[in-house]
Amino acid sequence: MVRAGDLFGDGVNIAARLQSIAKPGAVCISGATYDQVRKVLPMTFADLGVQQVKNIQEPIRAYEVGGPCEMREVAPAFIAEAESPPPLPDKSSIAVLPFQNMSGDPEQEYFADGVAEDVLTTLSKIQELMVIARNSSFVFKRQTRDIREIGRTLGVRYVLEGRVRKAGNRVRLAAQLIDSVNGSHVWADRFEGDLDDVFELQDRITQDIVAALEIQLTLGEDVRVWRKRSGTPLVYEHFTKGRTLYVNFAKHTHAQARIELERAFAINPTFAPAIGLSGFVLTDQVRFGWETGEATTYEAALERAARALAVDPGSVEGHVALGYTRLFQRRHDEAVGAGEKAIAHSLSSAGAYHMAGMFHGYAGDLRKAAQYEEHAQRLSPLSRNESRVDEARWRFHLGDFVTARDIASRVLAEKPRWLTAQTTLAAALWKLGSEDEAQVTVRKILANHPNLTASRWAQGLPYRHQKDLDALMSPLRLAGLPE
């Protein structure tokens, strides 16, 4: 609020309280600010924990801003996580960076991102190639980084970067493959064609990369990887917008995501990623109580998954969407089967391993679930909180309460209100005998979610075995989560 040339409101009050927390000459920021800047500023951040500040009802997580990253120019959120970069795998490995939009039109960012992501998705279908997930490689968007450092941070040998220029109905693509060990160029080329030819141009890029890396495709891969697609790539804009809205996990953003995705496959009825993701949206709308008519909505979600698989039997999105819906219908064997098919069709899909891990965990194969989550994190070493949250839960069920506690704590350092991480942390603390800390964690949960009860939380967890559900819920009840 602005009044008489002055500013009033929670933002101003929080800033003033954080100033009092900061050391002389230092800068202190809130968790909300940290979430906005951590991926784009070359700074280090020290977690000061949750602070109770005057005249602010809810506690505020605070961070102290350190100096610029000198030896290792990586995004600040990953400084701690990337202290021990993963080793290079035995087989060829690659990261696809977001392509630069050279069109001079910011609206074309969606198109440029879509081109790069389609190349990444195609490469991830090749068994003899390990491809880093989009969530990690796209972290470097709009950042000038040494390719050798990017390769070391992600644990890959090769890095692909490119540029896209779209003018009218013409598209120009330029791409180069770089060896991150020594910074040398392995391959580079330019491609040009009509807008409707962009799928073919992308396939030419991926074919040249495969040839440059001397990878021999099996007959089955040759048929599956170079798939024929139709329609206009303008669908990228609606799909990318829809996915961005979906991951916000709010009622209104999910409704908007659903509209954008439907626009995408209305333009291109064969664009399986949009069809499959729309199945996720429908299932989540039931899960979160945003859609009435559970049975009909689940059936609609299954229909979307079936459509995606009819278009592309190797669609990872189609298989995981099918498994996701079957999981919440408590049809665990079908969910597990769908997860395994998703992995079989894309051995480099971090998302497929994460979802398959979830399916196995709820079905009762806790050890395989934890192993799959570990592999998902290797494929996405810089953006892996969803996978880590689930790994913490499966480690808890395996009796490794220390690891469960430590993983959940690391996630909460970045996302302090993540309910799944909070409940896992509270349960692990109770089992470790840290009952006071467990009770404090439950009180924090109830401060953010005053209507949450044990029965309500348990209802949303699709465990096959009651004993697994009881193992998690019993310590939460003892720590103070009301029935």
C-alpha cells in the first residue's frame, strides 16, 4: 500500500525484520525471495532457518547472501548439491541446453524451448546414450557458462547448444555438439526450412548427433526414434504454457493448464506430450478435490493416456499418465506395469524413473522404489526435489530413518512448506527418538495447514498394504497430528 509517499505492508515489514537479523555489512533475504533468485544469481546462500519476526504471524525462513561463485560458476541453488559432481557414465552422455531464441520476439521463447526439448526427448529414447533431464539442463537458460563446467556439474561428456530463428513461415536452426572434457567441437551444422518442416529439421540434428557419437541403433530403435509427426510446431507454445501452469499446483493454474493443453492437441492431435500431460491434470484435479465426479474424471484421464499411446506407443507421457491414474484407482499392478514400459521406452527419462519409483513404492517394493529414485536423481542432478522427497519416504519404510531425516531436511531447506517432506521428517524424527523435534515439526505443519488431520492425509496416500500406511501414520499421530 502506498500512502503519502511511503510504503506499507507485509513485504516492507518483513524486509525491516530481516535487516535486523543480518550481520553488519551482510544481506539477508526471505525464503520467498530466495525461491525467485536462487537459480539466476551467481551467489551463494546460507540457510539461517525459520525466524519468528515481530508483527508477522507466520515464521519466515531467512537466508544470508554470500559472495559470487568464483571457482565454479553454477546456479546458487545447486552449490551444496553439486559439491561432488557425478562421475561420467560408462556410455556416451549428453546434456541439451535450452536453444537461444534469435527471433527478437520474447514470445518465441516457447518455440525455441520446444525445439530443444523435442531434440532432447528424441535422444533420450536411445539406449546407448544417457541424456540429462530437461529440469537440470534448462537451469542454464540465459546464463553464460563454461561448457566444460556445465559438463562436470551435470556429469556428462557432451553438451549440445543451439540457436533458433523463426521469421514468418521460415525457421533456421544452428546447433553444435561440444566435448565438455576439453571444450572441443565434435559437430556443428545449420538447418533451414519451412515452419511445418521443423520436426524433420530436428530429426536431422539428432541423426547427425548419433552419427557423430558413432552410436549404432538397433532395428527397433531405428523405427521408434525417428517417428513421423504431423501438424504445426506452434503447438509448443500452448504445451509449454500448460506445463508451466500445471507445476504450480493450484486450482486456478490447473484449470488454465487444462485449457492450454487442450489447445495444443487441438492444433496437433498427434502431439503425445500434451495429450499425456492433460491426463495428469485430470487425475490431480480429482486428487486435490478440484473436480467432482471421481470415476468419470479418472476415465477421462485414462482416455487421454490411451490416445497418447495410440499416437505413439513409445510415449513416456502416455505410459506414466496411465500409471498415475491407475495408482490412484488402487490398481497397483497396472501402475507398476505402465511405469516399467515408460522406462523401457526411454532409459534416460528422469521423470519415468521417478514415477516408476512412486508406483513401486506404493505397491510395496520399497527397495526398487528407492533405487529408481536414486537413478532419477542421477539423470537430473540439479533439479531433483520431487524425487528426493519420495526417496526419503521409501528410506523411512526401509528402516533407514537417519537417511530419511537427512534427505527430508535438505528438501525443506529449499522448500520449507513441502507437506510430504514435513510429514516424512516428523515420522523419521519420532522413530529416531527425537520426539520433541518431531512435535515441533508437526506444529509447523498445522500452522500452515490448520485443517489437516491424520485421516485426511492418509486418505490421499494410495498404499497397497495397510501396514506400510500405518508405519508412516502412527508416529505422526504420536507426534501430535490430530486424528
